[in-house]
Amino acid sequence: MEIASAVDDHLALITKGYRAMIYSGDHDSKIPHVGTQGWIRQLNIPVTDDWRPWYVDGQVVGFTRTYSNNLTYATVKGAGHTAPEYMPKECLAMIDRWLSGEPL
């Protein structure tokens, strides 16, 4: 079975109220963050918190945007395809905040 797109599957889950986070390393050469942003645009859901920096220890470590239907998108500054491998402290802070319901 060939899967042409996962947009419908993701849309079905987030419209049922499930929270989701999508993140990208901004140095990812395999799946660039601009491609991920384009994929998210295909979901056609409104932005509730527009593009802004997020911080760890007072330093900008990426940018984030929040959408309706409980979707959060974040970039991790200086990270490649496997973002936690490149920026473990920053990724841990990101997922800890998201899991606890805090904004990035």
C-alpha cells in the first residue's frame, strides 16, 4: 500500500482534540523546516500564536507557532535531522514544556 499523504490522518487526529507537536532542526538537510511548514499549511488550520522565538536560559533556541486544534510547531536552532542528538538540552526543555502544557 502506497501512502501519498499523511495530511488527512493528522487532521483527523487533531480535530478529535489530540495534542500534537511537530519540530524541525533548522539545519536539517533531509527534511528542511520550510518543507515541514509547507506540509503544515496543507492542514489549513488557523494560527493562534504567531511565529515567535522560544528560549532556554535566556537564549533564543528556536522559533515556534501554535495552531488551533492543539498543534504546536517549533524549530530547534542549530539542530540537524535528529534534533535531540544535536541539541539535547534544548530539545528536553521543549518536550518538557509541551508535555506539561506550558508554552515554549
